[in-house]
Amino acid sequence: MKLFLYFNTFFEILPLVFCIIFFKKIIQQHLKVFFVYAIFLAVFIGLILYSDFASVSSSFAILIFRSYFLIEYIILALFISYLYQHKNAKRILLFSIIPFVAFCIYNYTISAKDAYDKLPTIVEFICFILFIVYYFYERMVNITSNAYTAKISYRLIIGLFIYFTGTLFFYLMANSADNQTTRNTMRIVAFTINIIKDTILSLAWLGTEKDETDKDLIHVPDNLGLDDDLPFNNPTTTLH
């Protein structure tokens, strides 16, 4: 298990490595924010390794984890907000930082300092799953002439979505694990999800990122009547 943990740690640094390799592509504001996230992720991994080798107290290690998920929420909320096109959606996403920070602080004050409470992490993952689903909705509604699957930001979102959905399942099922073997298997699954996430976040930089303008939007006229032949849109259709 230790070997698997160190192997997973190596992959957690890969997004920062690829950000540095493709640094010239970091032009847009949201990519700059993600670069900060990659740095933060590498720093967190360094703290985890330090706490493991230095045998720090469990309360300090738990504080590192709590701080990680709190800062992660702030950075990724800012990153996704730059991808939103609807202004009200941007405001809601950014405003969500305030109640989440307050909730994390409150949860820390009432929880045991030597035990990790998964509730703030579960809340964070559920929130980001909803935020990303809305991002996909905007992508479907606003059709552009650019292939969004080739965009760096879209691929980064895919990697984050896999991470949040897969790891959320791990946290929800962790309490139901009735033996050590099952728990170890679930940890391996969680590590595998992290590796997949980091691989996607790294290879995403092989794509391109072009600013979209109103000229790139594809507008479908309302009077084309593309759905006139559908039975439920044709009042003269007789069902036999």
C-alpha cells in the first residue's frame, strides 16, 4: 500500500510538470488559475510526504487535509467561474465560497482534532459535480464553430469531473467497508481514480485554447421548423 501511495504521489505532480512544459499556452485567466492549482497540488503532496517521513501528529496531518480541501474549493471555484458564460451563474459560484468556508471552519471547531470528518469533503465534491454539470449544460446550449473537445479547459473539466464523481463514491462507501481487505481495495480504487485524473489534467495541455467571441457562436433561427414533422408538434396528426 505504501508503494502504491508513493506511485500515486508521483502522478499528482505531473499536472504541474505539464503546466511548466506548456507554459506558453497559459494565456487566458482561467488557465493561469489552474496553474496556481497545479502548484498548490504539488505543495500539498510535499507536505504529505513530509508528514509521513517526519511522523508528525495525526492532528497536524488532518489539519493539512482540511486546509487542502478548503483551498481547493476556492481555487477551482474561481477556475470554473471563468468558464461560465452566464453572469448570474458566475456570481452564484463565487458566492458559494463564503458559506463553504464558514461551514468548514464551523465543522473544524466542533469536530475532534485527531479524527478526519469527511462531511466537508463530501459537500465540496457534490457542489463541484453540480457546477461542472451546469458547465456541460452551457456547452450544449451555446454551440460554437470551435471544437470544444480540443480545448484545454474542456479536457481539464473532464479530468476534474472524473475525480469528483469517483472520489465521492469512495467517501460515501468508506463507512460501509466492513473489513480491512475491503478498505484497502477501495483505497486502491481511489488511487487509480487520482492517477486517471492527473493523467487527463496533464495530457489536456496537448490541446489548444482559443478565446470564443460572438462570431464563433452558431445561431439556429427559430423559424426553420426543424421539428415540424414530429407527431407531438403536428396538430393534424392522427394516431391510430
